[in-house]
Amino acid sequence: MDLNFTPDELAFRDEVRSFLRAKLPPEISHKVHGGKRLEKDDFVRWQKILHAKGWGAASWPINHGGTGWTAVQQHIFDEECADAGAPMQLPFGLKMVAPVIMAFGNPAQQARFLPRIVDGTDWWCQGYSEPGSGSDLASLKTRAVREGDHYVVNGQKTWNTLGQYADWIFCLVRTSTEGRQQEGISFLLIDMKTPGITVRPIIMMDGEHEINEVWFEDVKVPVENLIGEENKGWTYAKFLLGHERTGIAGVGRSKRELKKLKAIARREPGDGKPLIEDPRFRDRIAQVELELMALEITNLRVISAEGEKKRAPGPEASILKIKGSEIQQMLTELQMQALGHYALPYLHEALDAAWPGDPLMADYADDAAPLSGHYFNVRKTTIYGGSNEIQKNIISQMILGL
Amino acid sequence: MDFNYTEEQLALQDTLRRFIAKDYGFEHRRAMAKSADGFDREAWKTYADFGILALPFPEDFGGISEHGGNAVDTMLVMEMLGRGLALEPYLSTVVLCGGLIRDAGSAEQKQALLPDLGAGELMLALAHFEPGNRYALDQVATTATAHHAGWTLDGSKAVVLAAPSADKLIVSARDGLGLSLFLVDAKAPGIKLRSYPTQDGARAADIKFSAVQVGPEALLGPAGGALALIERAVDQANAALCAEAVGIMAALNEVTLEYLKTRKQFGVPIGKFQALQHRMADMVIATEQARSMAILAAVRADDADAGERHRALAAAKAYVMQSARTVGQQAVQLHGGMGVTDELNVGHYFKRLTMIGLTFGDLDYHLGRFSDTLLAA
């Protein structure tokens, strides 16, 4: 039992730091630190830079083009990337569909899809939720009917994140209405350029276009894009959700946001002295920092145990999801609260990295402008990836046997 | 980083777990709490046989390993003692006083005391906190007046844990140089104890020292240099209390889960109700997070850097106490009427958890200390 980094781990951290100093484009880290909008090109560019170094897929095994890093190395990498202001590597390809393809896909699918995920060629998105199937995901109705060497897909997916940029979508589709509803679901990979697919934006309450509805109208999908066996998709979906939840802990990003919160609280005036000197506000920061300290260790305990047993994340990942999402929300709430009056202005243009600020406003309004929007945006975290109430059901049923 | 226990640690954990399950059941514990001593002297001998009374001491002074065990070893022991709601004064004798003698004692003092302590033949208590001073460690009014043959101690000490069974006391007092520690025979003339049981079934006492005479050999550590030693000992005691609390929370979760599966109302086990399932899930989450912080506490408790150690211990104690409140209160609530009875173990676990939360700094005290470190950074 030792929470200190070994000399090897410290050397690895130095290596990651110097890589980030040399290779992370400052115009991208400026956006991340300033809470500005990231464009598709920012994500893709960063993925290609990581891939060139051989670090495109930190969590993958070496034989699939990953790093083969230990859980602790991955943790160090995540934390350093977040701290330096690297864009989050979006999970849809790397952490969601890729582990499914590795575990359940055939060699041809692995050879076709995995290299294009790690090198940043393909942008993936997720087709899970439907208007009538949210928490009760297994009730989904999007149909895939086998006709010769194709499936014909009809239906509607929703809450699809950044699908407006996507090359591919992985979908849960109904291939049977016999038996339990979980037993008629299949896992299909669909090219977003296929005729019959329509992507319609859903604007979130921060005014941003981050999610979509995706409509399928007689979309022809070759049968070789089926993962595993027909009607076994629910098993793969649950496997995937376990992977999604570990990433959701978001410890590195929350540590960065905590740092930012402290910086704001030191800068903001509160009754004639810096806000951080107000013990009432300071204690709120302290409370969330305690939660994050505990989560960091819990996260390492869970992923280390998984690494040793060589198994996929289990229901313990639900604990990480619940705590991680709550912490992200607390941090944005306090960042917003710290701004006082300047939490009010809605300056949508301030999300644009090119916005020059306004000489008539206080000089920090530029930095402050995105923060309230961020608070409104991250209300999503306790809802997506299986709402926190669903996570508690999973803990009750899978861990506790209730 | 490494989240595994060694083979030796796992073996020790297993030994203690079996002892608690087989020989330290709830009814036995209840009888011991009502006995004159308030704990089980046979169990104390067994602890000596297991080697845990000498755990933190180097081999030369009766310990079982060359340099003595670390705070992670203590964490393992305390977690198991928590599970069993063990009444024996392990915290006072081994962690607090044993730790002070190990860190501050002269070679002669260590040789004279630690082997006996490890063999279960010597019990100790730390008389430091005073009436009206709450949790501050530097507020001591008790005086040590130097004279040609030693010192004269005068003053009052509050709620000295395990004092009634102690053979010797370690007493903090102010001399001309500052705060010092003195080893005093508990039966020395001029010492008066008002002993009482504590809410959790253990024993403590308020103590009055009136012109108590001690010789030069009584000084433990440098004259005037006790505060840093006390701070370190209390940090280590708080790490131990965090581990004990986690042991109790784990045990409470087990009995509560069992109750949810067996107690039927409306024709079904009450664990079928989602409102109760989610509370149980909250208890599990709180316990896992608390366990992480107890690990942090143990790993940092041996840190020589006092600043980093204080910060980690304040964080851990505050967080564990907050989790303990959640788990303890919900465990009682989920047991319904049975939860508030003396008959069931749940109430006893809850009382001990609650008292841990008031020992050596409560939630607000530790949260405040942690919060104040944000000003420095």
C-alpha cells in the first residue's frame, strides 16, 4: 500500500509533461483553459499528435495499437493532459466502441475499424437512447430487418453527442421482438454517409449545439457491420457502459477545474478582501476538494484492481460515475457563484476563442463569460451514461443483490 | 503507487478477522462493556500473542519487524478492531502512548516500557486535553514546576481515554521552556481520577494533578519540545480512528444489507423498495470513499513533513466523519424500531462511530483546518 509514485512513475510523468510542453498547440490549450468552444479540428488535430507519439490510445493493449500502460500510468497521463489544457479525447471511439470491437468483433472488423480510431481518421458517435427509451434503454424500438446481405434500419436515436461531425455511429437496434426485450437487441456499426440518415441539432440550455437527433429511414447496413451475434447486443451494451463510466470519473479534468475555482476565488473581491478569505465560501471549496481527493484514490483502487484481474470494469464503476458527475457539477456551480454579478451576462460570442473581449466591461469578463454556461451545460453529467439513479439501481442489484 | 497489502498484512488481517468472528461476538462484547474494567483482559493477552501490541515498535524493543510496523499496519488492525467494536485500549496504549515513547523516548525509556507494553503487561493513557480547550493541541494550562529533584505537576485533564485502566500516564504540562511530556505513575500521590464509562461502552476519566512529584527520568522527549510530538501522535491516532470507522461502516453495511433482504413488509423484503435501495447504495458509496481517505490518512500519517501530514489528516478525518454520519444514521433508520434498541448491535456500532467523530477533533474542526490550508496555497 503506497500512494507515492515510484521513480519510474515519476520519470513517466516528466516524459508526459515535456511532451505536452513541446507538442500541445497553445491555441488549443488556451481554449480549454478559457472554457472556449472547441472545434472538430481541435479534437482531431490533438488525436493525430498523440497518435504520432504512439499515445493515441492510452487504455488499449499494445496488440491493438495502444500503449499497454498500467492503470497508474493512464492516471498520470490523464491528469497531466487535463492540467496542461489538452482537449478531452472523446470517448465514443476510443473508450466505447473500441473495447466492444476488441472483445466481441471479428478480426476483419478489428483490422478495419481500430486503426482508424486511434489515428484520428474516424469520428464515432453513439446511437443508444431513443425518445421513448432513456433509462429503460432495453425498450428501444429502432428496427433492423435482415434483407439478404443487408440490414434495413428504421427509427430514431436521440441525445447523440457531436454526431454532426461523425463518420460512424454504433447503434443498438431491435432485431427481434420475441422473448425478453433485452434478447432482441443487436449492435450495429453504421456509416453516417449512408443514404437515409438525417442529423438534426438539439440546442442545449447553454445555447450550444452539442447533441442531436438521428433519424434512420430505410438505411441499408451491410451484415458484416454486425458486432458479435444477432440479438446479443445487450450484453455488449452493458460491457460498453462499464467502460464509459470509468472515464466519466473525470478526475484529471476536475482537478484542473478545482485549480481554476481557487484562482477565481483568490482574484474575486468579496466584501473588501479576496473571496477565498470568506470562510463560508472557502469551506465550500474545501468540501468539494475532499470529495475529489477521495474519488481520485477510489478511482485508482478500482482501475488498479481491474488491471490486475484483466477484466472489464464492473458495477464498481457506477460509484465513480456518481461521484465524478456530482463533483463536476459542484465545481461549475462554485465557479459560477464566485463570479458574483458577472455570472449574469450572457455573452455567447465569448465562447469563440477569437472574441477580443470588450473594453467597456471589467477586464476579467472575458474569462468569466463561459462559466455560467458551463454550469448549465454540466447538468447533463448526472443524467447521461445512465442517470445517477440508474447507477444506484445497478449498485443495489449488481453489487448488493437487492 | 500500489494498492495491495503484503502477504504478512493479509495474514494478520485474516487472524484478527477470525478472532473477532469466533471469540469476540456481540454478546461477549456487551458483557465486557459492563464489566469493572470495561474491556476484556483475556483479549488483551491474545493481542499480545498476535503481536499487535508491539506492532509499531522496532525489533530491538520487542517489535515483530526490524524497524517496526507502519501506519498502514495500524490501519489493518484498527479496521478489524472496529468491526468487532473492540473495547480494549489499543488506541491509547499502543498508537498514542506507544507511538510517543517510540518517537520521543530515550533508549532507557524505550527499553523499560516498550517490551512490557508489547507483552500486554503495561497499559498507558495520554493525559493532554483540558477542560475548556476543546480540540486545540497547544492549549495547556497544567504546569510543571522545576526543582532540584525533578518537577511538580499541577492541573486538570479532561476526558482522558482509557485512564482508569492505565498503569502509567503521559502528561503534558507547561514548564519554563514550553510544553513538555512526563511519564507519571497512575497511582502517584496527588493524582485523583473521576472515572466514568463513555457513550460507546469504553472508559475514561477526568484527572486532577495536585503537587504530583516526578523525577528527572520522567521527562519524555526534549523539555519544551512536546507540541510537535503531540501533533504527530494525534495525527497518527486520527489515522487509526479513520480506519476503525471504516471497519465499523463496513460492518454496518453488512448487517443493514442482511436486514433489507430478510425483513418483510407489504409481503416483500423491504430491500425491494427503491427508496431503501438507494439509501443502501449511498451507504456503500460513502464507505468506499471513506476507505480511500482512510488509506490516504494511513499513508501520510508517517510523513515527516508536518504540513503535508496535517493537511492529509485533516482532510481524511473530516471526510471519514462525514461519511460515518451518513452510514451510521442511515443504518439506524433502515433498521426501523430495532435500530434504536440497545439489544441490536447496530445502535452500538452507531454510538462508537459517533464518538469517534468527537474524538481528537470533530468534522467542523478538521474541515476548518483543511479549509485554512487553501489560504496558503
